[in-house]
Amino acid sequence: MKRRTLLTTALAASGAGLTLAACGAGEDPLAADPSTEDAATDALVIGSANFPENELLAEMYAQVLEASGVEVERNFGIGSREIYLRALQDGSIDLIPEYSGALLAAVSEGGVPEDVSTPEEVYEALEDALPDGLTVLEQAEAQNKDSLTVTRATAEQYGLTSIADLAPVAGQLTAGGAPEFAERYQGLVGLKEVYGVEFAGYRPLDVGGPLTVQALLDGDVQVANLFTTDSSIETNDLVVLEDPEDLFLAENVVPLISAARGNAQIAAVLNAFSETLTTEKLTEYLARVQVDKESVAEVASAYLEANPIEPAAAG
Amino acid sequence: MDPHGRTEGLTRVEDTPYLLDPARWSGPGSIPQLVLAHLGYTGLALLAGVLIAFPLGLLIGHTGRGAWLAINAGNAGRALPTLGLLMLLVTLMGLGVLPVLIALVVLVVPPILTSTYAGLRSVDRAAVDAARGMGMRPLQVLFGVEVPMALPVLFSGLRAAALQVVATATVAAAVGLGGLGRLLIDGLAVNDYGRVVAGAVVVAVLAIALDVLLALVQRAVVSPGLTGRRSRRTRGRRRPDTPAQSRLDADLA
Amino acid sequence: MIDYLRGSSGVVLDALAQHVVLAVVPLLIGALLALPVGYLGVRFPRLYQPLMGLSGIVYSIPSLAVFVTLPYLLGTRILSPVNIVVALAVYTLALMARTVADGLRSVDPALAEAATAMGYRRTRRLLEVELPLALPVVLAGARVAAVSNISLVSVGALIGVGGLGELFTRGFQLDYAEPIVTGIVLTLLLAAVADLLLVLLQRWATPWTRTAGRKG
């Protein structure tokens, strides 16, 4: 008799306690200032998008900051830009590696201004276009651009060297890539406006990942949206189509950080890191993750060992 | 840009709600096309699952051997993460419909197996004995008496499985295929909350419609003598005909 | 496989820990809320069918849709694990309200009457007689809900909060089976452990079923 009452009461009590705890945790975001929650831990939350290269960059940021004594928290694999920009703005994350041109296109209402295409121009426009509360640190030389890529066979069959060459034959071809590519200006929308390229169909696959590569190699799609640092381009002798109109702008790797959370030390460390990053190195280390299947943490620390930042900047 | 909406700051704003926009109802990637693909995955998975699990359940329920398989299949099957299985299959087999079908069939088999077994077990022994006494052969007893009497439990298992498959078939979109999951995944990718909700609504409606359909089939197929529809005299205990009850009966056995 | 486990043990363990929390908390919340809700379905018989129908509908909504929509409904941050917890608690509630109601209905009315005859009033009778007798059915429902939650948490990986599910997406993006297999195996192990713990709980909480012999 007593044991059953005890059990029922115990369940009730623990449940009530947990419910209160959960309500407590749930109420924090509804409170006025998200940063008060972080103030308790004071850790910088670093996020990443849902593809390996961004995760590698985020892990590099995390490790280089930790080495300088900054406390960080990792929150990787979030999703597309549309999602993690929301996360940045509501305080779920504080810092994320971004790509200058794509970010500029995303935050510019009415599209990117016409005369902007070089890394410097893009960066300047970006500083102006960012909403309040977000800011960028110095950008790296390394770029990873969106691209339209075809197999060598397709390139030879239709005589393709640049995206402009696609215009007359696109109606016979199917393209594939990330789901968001279909609706972005730096995607099908801009391809139609700038190049007059309209494909017969578009297959939403993954974010420049193995599904897209496989579909391209199998012929399920003839044109794929891949990232220029992707090792599969070299491995499979794929052809990246040139972009004479600069639809896919300069895409320098740049840290995007919540203005409230940035400080001189973080800026100094990340800027010093960005100075070391070139496209060749990024491609090389990314291959270790994509092809050799090494863990992101291992590859990031290998990079930082091979490319130490200036001691003065580490503070 | 997109005639259906625009980007305001960082969020996509649709001009008309997704389901009411006529352009979404025709052409490639349209809602009817997604529904058809979704029903295709669901139907094929249910068919294949029943073909595998029903005979197996009959065998186990009739002979009484291998009961541990029928009882524990339910738990193990529920524990297997379909998304993970699907991603593993695609990684090993490549892109295509087959990995999706295999993953969904793995989802369907346990509840059908468990409910077939539980249904046979729930049949009144007296009826089986009477049938044998009348001279019916074993197969005649099985299909003439046991299966018809087990139908309510069988159907509740089938309906539970159908519900699960319709909701889970949305994962096909995570590996580049079609179906209503496209609304969820693509909506998520472009931060279009309206599209995600539209996807959820259509899936829920589809699931309910399928359940109603199966309920009608159940009504037509199950003997009225079992459901006690005509006898108003008997109050109190009712036959187990909810999926929860049949699942639990099997779990507790 | 060994290389993978050695190199990524930190990631795997973090994912496992997050997974446990995200599955257990909603189970407890949902189970607790299911007690009064299931009871209402029995106390007011007209509520039973609508309650069952509603829980069926809730179960047919794909979990990913709920995870993504909740931030708008609750005002939580998009990456907050609270979204997962609330969604899974609702699923647990939907499932266990049924089993609580069915469990209470399966109690022999003669026993309830005997309790009333002994002087038990409604509440005490509920807590000390009917609920304990319904426990086998309720805990069987809890086992189903626990295993189901453990499986559903991984879907959260599609929005970046998925416990072991993150191993699935990671492996998938790299065309690498090892993380996926690790995630699946750990999920199954976790489900087996949860199931076992609940079975042990049931044995401890309902000692009379051990010696009472078989049902039917």
C-alpha cells in the first residue's frame, strides 16, 4: 500500500520539478535580453552551416580562440544561411564563418549593386549592408565560390566553358544542388536574369555534397551547383564553368560576429588567423576531411600547427 | 525575383499562403505531384511490409513458435531511427527510390508482425476447437476462423503502421527524393515557415484520409458478429480495437 | 571504424549525452501530463473518442514540421533544444493519454467497488487502487513512448539539434558510413537500456503481477 503511494508521489514530485525546470529553461528566450543567459557562461557560441567546409572553418575559429584563452561553445551543423542568420540575430550563436559575396547578396534588399564584384568592393558593400547588431571582421584571401559544374563529357558535348554558353542549351539540361539554390538570386533566379539560363528542371539534392556529385556523375543531372574548394572536382575531372558576369561574386571567407559579443582580443586573434588562410590551403585541408575522412577537430589542429598565428596578435 | 514572394531582410515572405497559391498546384514540384510520390512510397512500403510480415505472423501465431520474434520485433522496429537507416542505405547504395522503400518497409514490418501475432493469439480457443470438431482442416481453420476473428487487431496494426509510414515518408526528401517532405526540407532551407506548415497540414490530412479509408475497409471486411455492433445488450468490456490496446496486448503477453 | 571512433570520441559522446537528455525529459513531462488527461478521458466517457482521435492526429504530424514550427509558436530561439523537448513531450502525451485511459478502463470494476465499500473516496481510490492496477498498461505505454522518443530525437539533426542524429548527417555529408553506423547502434542500445529500465520499474512497482500467473 505505502510503496505504491510512494511511487505515485515520487513520480509526481519529480515530474513537477522537471516541468518547472523545463519551463524555466523555456522562459529565458522569452525574456528581454538573450545575452543575459550567455552572460552566465560568457562562452562565445560558434556555429556552422550544414556542410563540411564550414564546419572545418568554424572548428578552426574555435581552436584558435581557445588557444588564446577565449571560452567557446560549439554549435555546428545548423543549416542553410537563412536559418543560421536567424540564429545569430536571436543570440543562439555569436560567430560563424561566412562568405562575403553570398552574405552580401542575402542581406542586400533589392539585390547586390551592379558595380560590385572584386573582393574589396564586396567587403565594403557588405559592411554597409549588414543589419545592426552584426559585423564582419577582416576577410581571408581564401575564397569558396558557388559554381555551376559539369562533367568533362558534357562540356565537350555542348562546347561549354562559361555559364553564358549554357543559355542556348539549358532547356535540355537538368540542374541539381542545394534546395535553397533554386530560389536564390545567386542561384536559378539570377541565372535567368543575368545569363538567360533556364534549365529544363532542377533537382534539390544536398548542399554541394555527395548526393549532388553522384547525381552529376550518374547523369541524373547535367549541371551541378558545387563549391569551388570541393575535392571531387579534381578527383572526377569536372569542369567549373566560368562566370564572366560575376553572378557568383567574390566569396572570401570572413568571420560574421554579433556586434555585442565581439571584442578587441577576439578580433585580433581571428584577423591573424584569416591572414594565414589561402584558397589552396583551404582546399588542401578540406580534402583531408572529405576524402581521407579525418575528423574535423584533427584537421583543424593540424592546420593551426602548420600555420601558427603571430604571437603578438594572440594577446 | 520569385513572383510568389520576396525576401524581406532575411526572411522569405510569401504573397499568398502556400496552399492557396494556384501556381503551386500545377507543374513540376507541385503539390499534387508531391502527394502522388508520397502515396507511392507509402503504398509500396505498406504492400511489401504486409507481404513479408503477414505470412510470418500467421506462421508464428499458428504454430506458437518464434513468439519472441513477434513480440520483440515491435520494440526493436520502433527503436530503429529511420532517418539514420535511410542515410546509411543511400551512402551504401547511392541515390534512388530503393533505399527509401527498404527503410520504410523496415518501419512497417514490426507493427504488422506484432499485431498479426497478437490477433491470432486473441482468438477464442473455443471457436478454434469447434471448427476442428466440425472437421475443418488446419488451413481451413486458419483462414476460415482464426484470421477473420483476428481481423480487428490486424486492422488496428495496419492502421497504426499506415499512420507511421505517411508521417515518416517525409524523410525521403532529406536524401534528394520527392514526396511531401520536399515542402518541409525546401521550406526549411529557404526559411519559409508557411511552406513548412503547408507540408505538415497536407501530410496530416493525407494520414487522416488514409486512416478513414482503412476504417471503411475494416468495416466492410470484419464480420459484424465480432464488433458487437448489433448487440446493444452487452455493456462493459469492449473488444480491443485501438492500436494502443493491441500493441499493449502483444507487449504484455 | 576504429580510426573513426578514436578520432571522434568526443563528438560521439557529446551527441549521446544530448540525445539522452532530449529523449528523457519529454518522456517524464509527457507521462506526467498524460495522467490527468487520460483520467479525464475515463471520468467523462464522452471525451474518450475525441481524445483518441486528437492523439491520432497529433501523431500523424511529421516531427520535423513540429520542430521547425514551434519557434514561431512559442517564441523560443530557433536552435533551442526546448523545441525538441516540447514537441516530443506532446507526442508522448498523445501516446500515453491513450494508454492511461485504456489502463484505467481495464481495471476490474469489482475492485473499484470493493475499494469504495471499504471507505475509499474518489481521489484516494484513484491514487491507491486504480492507478497502481493500471500501471502495467501505463508502463507498457511508457516503454513505447520512450523508444519512440529516442528514435525521433535524431530527426532534430535536420535543424542542428539532434543528439546522435548529428552523426547521421555528418556521415551522410561526407559519404562516410562509419558515423551513421555508430549512431544507429548507439540509438538501438539506448532504446534497449531504456526499455529494460522501464521493465524493471514495472516489476518493482507491481509486485503482484510477478506471482499472479499468466493472463489468458
